Amino acid sequence: LPADQEPPGQLQPRQARVLLTMSTARVEATGEALELIGRLTAINGPLMFHQSGGCCDGSSPMCFTLGEFRVGDSDVLLGEVGGAPFYMSAEQFEYWKHTHLTLDVVAGRGGGFSLEAPEGVRFLIRSRLFTDAEEADLAAVSTGASTPDSG
């Protein structure tokens, strides 16, 4: 039979396919934050973030060279921004678990230990509540105890 008369799938057998579904991200970054993460990665190597609990650095996201900050067994991995894992303490996560976080950058000095401090800018979190649809689509989180190379 000519090719245009062959039933579908006869000329080339179908290959197994995977259905990719994306769950709602708990943390994302603005374009400006992604650019800064790229610059800091070029200087320092792989990075990681930990959302500060507020004692010394307010409630700022802190940026470290990957492994420089020791992630606790109960720290929650929210996701990745610009290839860098983003953690928060389990206690803080209980308050923020219904909240979408957006990592942004603003002018000014942040935490002295955070890698962006010498740049004259600081990372900042902007937040909003998840919609009901987003909340239903959230992936489970993992903890520092279950994430290798976390520090």
C-alpha cells in the first residue's frame, strides 16, 4: 500500500510515551533574582538558599555556597530557584505552607553572611496565598534528612 493509505502506526510503530505533569511550585524567582543567582553561581559555584527564621537577619532568604550552611534534618526543601535548592525550617514551614514565595532582589544591604551582600543588593521574599487549585496541585516536600548534598 502507498504510505498515505497505511493505517496510523503501521509505518513507524508507536514508542512508549511519558505523560509529564508539573505540580505547583512553592517557590519561584523573578528575572532579576535569576540573573543575580547566575552571577553568584559563576563566582561561587553551586548555591543554596535558606529562609531565615528572623533572629539575626530578620526574615530574609540567605544565599550560601552549596554545603556552606548545614541543613537540619527537619528543614524543608521547598524547591529550587535558578538551580539552587531553597530550604526553610519545619517550624516556619508550618506557618508558610499555604503560601507561594517569590524570590526577588532589591537595593540595600541584607544579611552579612548572605553571598549577595557585597553586590549592594539583597534577596527578598514576596508572598501570596495559594489558590485552591494550586494548593490541590502541590507536590509533597522533602526534608534535609532526605536530601543528599544539602550540607
